[in-house]
Amino acid sequence: MHIVDGALSNPVVVTGAVLAVGGVAYGLKKLPMEKIPAAGVLSAAFFVASLIHVPIGPSSVHLIMNGLAGLILGWAAFPALFVGLLLQAAFFGFGGVTVLGINTVNIALPAVLAYLVCIKGVRSSNLTTATVWGGVCGALSIALTTLFVAISLAMTGEEFIPAAKFVFFAHIPVLVIEGLLSAVAVYFLRLVKPEVLGAFEEVKR
Amino acid sequence: MVLALSGAAQTLDSTGRATTLGLLGRIDPRARLIATLLFACVVVASHWIPTLLIALAASCTAMVFAQLPIASTLKRMAAMDSFIIFILILLPFTMPGEAMFTVFGFPASWEGLWRAVEIGLKANAVVLMLMALVGTMEAVTLGHALHHLKVPERLVHLLLFTVRYIEVLYEEHVRLKQAMKARGFKARNSLHTYRSYGYLLGMMLVRAMERSERILDAMKCRGFTGRIPLLGRYEYTKRDTVFAALMGALLMILIGTEIYHAV
């Protein structure tokens, strides 16, 4: 799902960078100093989750789990996922330098949007309803991410539109897996530690 | 099992001081960060294939000087290339232009081929330079360097915490997987597999959250008020001037050849 340097046109890259700076700044604003250790540990957890390979047909996919990251971190998912992408690019060579902004937006914005849509649902008093919303959150965030990647490619030039369509349809199995896993994880969290979901929301006093 | 967050065999020594390897390891981390950023911008803005070949050659040189393990680095590059190969293969067929050959009635254009080569060269040159100049830093050094480049303190702290706990959580993940294996779990294409992975993920998150609570308590006990003093100081030395001059010359050559071609 990473886009590499040199593939996208300058306007797309610059727009991505500007949006990423805005998102990271807003996410940090919503993150009090006291919660930085927790955000850091969770950011590390999602980094490790992205190393987990899940079998799918004859092959396997690695997890993204940005929907779940959104459900737990809220807006703080923006800086947390940015840090993960920065480390992945520098130490593993996935992604690139100038595209760091657009990659962050493509992964983190769906996380935040899925959080805004689904947080009420996963808090539902009915456990089954909550599980279903967890699945919706996981699938929705991946759908949005592939859509954003496809849009980034399509905006760059006509010649990328088939590639954009290819990216979108190739990720439908990933979407199903991520939705399924998110549903199970939300079910588990609801039973074991329900306060984790939306743990980074500001407490109204 | 340890997940190394660094390309080079470079770790903190027993006293916690970063040990460095290679000629590039002794260059100021700030200079390496800025150089990577400028290099990336210039390469992405270039279009002439020979310019990009010079850039890729420079990246390979940097890789050698940074003492990156060549085999595993190239393997990582190949992994990245396999991600983008589909898009690159599609390009000649989707870009209009002079036909090169046809496959099942679909013409492949020269323009599309050159575009694909251009993207491949750019992506590899930039990522290789990034791994050579930034990837060889101790991840903690990267945080300190970013701090000295005026990156917001909170973001730097978030990065430092993430770096600190990636290895810890990776080991936790390995332990959980081991426990699953001990109970006869085998990954298949089944609902049971996906449910088990979901629980694994949930358990990792629960443990991460509880760990972070213990960390915060321990830190508060030691007087944590929300700030970590970042004590690393960097001094510009003669070596950094030489490095800056070399990188400047490289960028000039890249920009020069690009302008020469355009005129």
C-alpha cells in the first residue's frame, strides 16, 4: 500500500505533505504529554502488527489495522502512524522520502474517519452490535485507504487509472481479512479491557 | 529473537553511547537528514534517465561507505520493487505513444516504458540513499537529530517511545505466537485461524496498554513531568563540511545535467 518516490505528480505530493502536517499537528494537539508513553507503546504495537502475515488463499498478506488504530488512538492515530511509516521507510526501505506525507494521509486519515464513524457502534451495550461495528471499522478503513491510494494515482495522470483500479480490486480480499480480524479484536477488547476503545478521547470535565 | 531497527550493525554500547561504524557513521546526523531530504527532492524533480543513473550510482556509493550489509539491503530493495512492479508493468500499455510491440492486441508504448524506468530509478535511488544516510543511524539518534532540527518535541517523544518499545512488543508477539504453537495452532485458511489472529492482536493491544500504564507510573515515580530532556549535543566538524561539500557537488551535478538536457 506504500507509494514510492517518483511515481506521483508534484501537486499530489505537495497536497499530501500539507494534509499530513495538518493532521499530525492536530493529532499532537489532542495528545497530552501524559498520554505520550501510551501512544508510543501503541504505535509500536501497530508497527509490530504490520509485520504479522496472515494466510489468504495460497499466499499471505501483512496486516495494516489502521481502523483498529483509529478506534484506540482517535486523532492521535495520525502522529502514531506517521512515526511508524517514517521508521519503516528509514529502516526497512518501504515507501520513500517525498511521499511520506501522502502515505501518512492515505493510512491515517481513513483511521480517523473510521474512528469517527464507528466509535459509537463499538461502544454499544450489545456485544454483537459492537463486534459488527468493529468489523465495519476495519473494512471501512482499508476501503478508504485503497480508495485514497487509487485517487492519488489517478490524479497523477490518465495512464495510472488502470493501475489505480487494479490496486483497488486487488485489495478486496485484504479488506475482508482486516474487517474480520478487527471484529474479533474488538470483541476481545470489549470482553477483556473495554476502556481501551477510544482511550485517547479527551475526558470532559 | 530481536528485531533490529537499524540497517548497519550498530548499537548502543554498554554505557549507552551510540557506537558508529563506517565513514558515514561519523557524520553529523542532522547533516545526513538534510542531505537525504535535498537529494530526494532533486531526484524526484529530475526526468532525464542519465541524471537518474548518476543519482542511483551515488546512492550505491553511499551504501558502500555506510557499510550497509549489501546482500540484505539489496533484498529489501527487491522487496520494495516487487510492490511497485505491477504498476510499472502496466504503464507501457496504458500510456499513449509510439508503439513498441503488442501483446494480445494491446500496444506497449516507448513513452510508457521510459516512464516506468524513470519511476523505478527514482524510487530505488531515493530509498537506497535514505537507508544509507538515515537508516544506519541508531533510531534514538534519529529522534535527537529531528529535535535539533526543530521538529515538535511531542512528535520526537512519540518517536522515541515507539522506537523503545517496538523490540519489546515484537518479543511479546513472538511469545504469544509460541504459546499458540504449543497448543497446536497452525495458520490455515480457516475461520478459526482468523479468529485466533484477532485474539492475538487484541491480546497484544491489551498488554501494550497495560505496559504503558506501568511505564507511566514508573516514570512519574522518577519525577516525569511530561518532558524528557534531550541532552544530545552535536557539533559541526571539518568532516561534516567535507560531507556537505560532496553532497552539494552531487546535487549540483544532478541539477546541472538536468538543465543541460532541458536546454
